[in-house]
Amino acid sequence: MSQDRITPNGIARILALATLLCALIATIGCSGAVSGSNDQFKGDPLHLGVRPGPLGTTAAQSIEIRLGSEPSDRIVSLSLTIDSLKTTNSLPGDLELLTAPVTVEFTRSAIVTAPVVVRDIYQDTYSSVTFPDMTGQVLFYDSGGQLVTQALSVTGGTVSFTPFALGASPKALSLSLDLGQTFTVNTNTVTVNPIVVTASSAVAVPPVAPAVGQPETGSSSFLVGTVTAVDTTAKTISIQPTSGDVLVLSYDNTTQFMNCAPAALTGMMIETEDQTQSSGAVLATKVTLIDNSTSSSELYGLLAGRAPDGASYNLIVEGGAGLNVSTGLIGKKITVDWIAAGYSVNTSRVNLTGSDDLVFDEARTFPGQFVAVQWDSLIVPDPDSSNAGYLQPRMIELQEQTISGQVLTYAFDPVLGMFTFTLNVASSSPIKILNSGLTSITVRVPSQTYLRNSPTFADGNAVKVRGLLFVDPLYNNGNYQPPNPVKFIMVADRISK
């Protein structure tokens, strides 16, 4: 049997091939690992399931993802369950942002975004966000003015944006679902179109969210959830929202605690107002106790006229927390027994200076106002009517809402010391359907009102106004019967195109 001879040149070639093969195997094994200045493998120390790309490092940094929506007048409530939200880094690789599914009520957050996740990811350049296929439900007005609930299946998609670098400072990325383009409201059904989501360029989180500015890039309001833990040494509060990840909030000696103390909050439902700090921590500026989560409930949504008993209110549920509250109540009517309730106004972001004439109380509670009702257990179903539940609240609080329409007669009012205009709403707008005798909505624009996307105010211009909706002081519900005339006044927090 003959044997092949291996020459020195052959050995050199074999060694070269072996070296090349090892390099190839290493490259495949790394599946895109980042090369630093010394081409060293960096790995996945945060266990995110994806390594940084060539423009990144394994250094951790905080990212805040916020979701909101552009409103559609005939859609009263729309909720979607999102079980995945991925962002693409410079590898490119897809990094999962969520660690738990989140159900988002989009109409409540119209033209303002709310945080769904705050977490550390790798410092890197990111260029898109991918939404999965989603399920949910929509509550809308049909062409006859009747409320209709429909289940939804929405095909996901990828939203590309100008790449941003997450580096030495935390950043916030705001995503807004365009309801008008994603959903077509027909005579009595809703058609789902390809998903349309706009993304703002990620911006550096401000050291303290400004009183006037973009809430989507530094502040949130009306965050409701159950406290799972409190660390009084580190001064942190862990809060479980109605869905999604637990959010860890910090507090300090500037935080206002309303009727509560941090050490006693575990197991309680709270409502918080927060500001994202330059460190990436979310600072609670105000914490309001709702009550024990095992015996009480909070619901929020639109008031919709008298309940079947003729005395109580109907509430169209858009969300909530507490005993017997589930996402299955979204879009349903709840009976709210208002007789023993107290009344308040959430003025955390709206300047009511010059609007002392506006009142929200038992005599000035009207259909179409967005409210939170709290502090009593929810009975499901309502034993005395076809409504999905019954609640006897201790407090009914007026909250911000968004109404779109056209501008008329924009002018400075020297008596009020601010600009005002009439908001002409479409006949299909929920506020118009719920108040068939509506004659006008006057919008007051304090100097602190944030003008988003540079709206204009010539007659006929389309705008979306977010703020507090009061009934005109000349009207009260004691002598009001639809379709009697009624007027509203909205004090604007923000106005958008």
C-alpha cells in the first residue's frame, strides 16, 4: 500500500486552511458578535437574547418605550393586547423589549403617550420596532348612533425610523397608532387596514419633565396599578399596571403622598404621576391611594347618560384595576351610583388659572366627560339591569380627554387673559352623539398649553385638543333632558394637528 507524502509546503497549506476554517466556525458561532477595537467577542451579559451590533457595546442603558394614538371620532374605545415588541439593533438583530404581554387602551392616551416598558438594553444604534399580530376589541358608534362592540385581529408590522444611538444618556421612544388610517369605521362594522404607526425620533430624557412640554418624552399621568413591593431604604415602589411588566418608580422628599405613606402601600391600588429622570429612573411626583386592591376597584371611561334605573350614570369602560376588574369589561357599560360620591378634578397638567367659573360636581356631570370612578368593590354583573357591572364610588374624578374638530373664531379674550376658539365637531363625534343638543365647545388656551406638531388656528383648520371638559356653568343636569341645548368648555393641556 502506498502512502502520500506530506511536504513542508503542504503542511503550511494545511495549517492555513485550518486557521481559515477555525475563523469561519468562530464567525458562525458568534452569529454577529460585535467586534471592538481589539475584535474581541463581547457576548450577551444582560441575557437579552441578542448581542450588540458593530455600532454598539455591552454597556447597559435605560430605554423608555411609550405608546399612544391619533384619535378617530367614531371610535370610543380601542384596546389591543401586545405580547411582543422588538427593536432592531445595528447587528442587525431583533431585541425583545417586553417581558410580559401588555394590553393598551389607545383612545385614552390619544395624542399623548404612556409608558409600557422602562428597562436597560445595550448601548447601540436602533432603527425599527416590530409589532406582532394583535387581538383586541373596539367600541364604536355605528351610523345610527348606537354603540357597537367588535373583536379585532390586527396584522402586525415593522415601523422604521431614523436610527438613533442609545449611548451615555437614557432615551424615550414614542410610538403612535393612527386609528383613522388603521381602522375604517363603516355603517356598523370596523374594517382593519394595514397597521399605521408613526415614531418620533428618540430623544434624551430631560432631567426633570417640564411643566410645559412633551409629556411623551418625560412624564406620564394617570398610571394606575397595584403596589407589589416597597423599598423604603432605596425609596422605590414596584407597581403592577393592569397589564404588562412591573414598573419600578422612585420617590424622594418632593413626592406628594395623598392620604398614604410609602411603608403602607404594598397591596394597595395607587394612581401616580411620574417624571423620567436623567438617570433613567422614573420619579413619582404624586402618589394617590385608591384603596386595598383585594376589596376595591377603579374604573375609567366616558360617562354615557342615565343608567337603566333612570337615576345612576352609565360609564363606558376603557380600563381599570382592582376587584372584579378585567380587560373583558372594556367597551361595556357599568352602572355608577353617584349619590354618595365626592367629586374632584385631575389638574396635574392643566392650568385652570382664569377658569375659576368651571366646576365639576354632581350638578355638572354630563355625557361625554372622561372620568375615573374609584374606592368601592365592583359587582359583576349589575343585579338590577343588563349592564355589565355596578359600582358605588366614593369619588368621581374628571380626567383629560381628546376631542377633534375644526377651529372657528380663534381670538384673544381680554377678560380671561387667554386665547379661545370654538371647536366645531363632526356629527359622528362621540361628544355630539351623546349630547344631541350640543351647540358648541369653547376651547380655552392658557399660556402653558403645549402646541404639538405646530397646529394652526385659521377658521376651518383641523385640530385635536386634549384637556379637561367642563359643562358651561349656565347648564346643569337637574334640568337637562336630551336633545335640549348644551354647551361645553374645554381647558386645553395640548393641541395637535
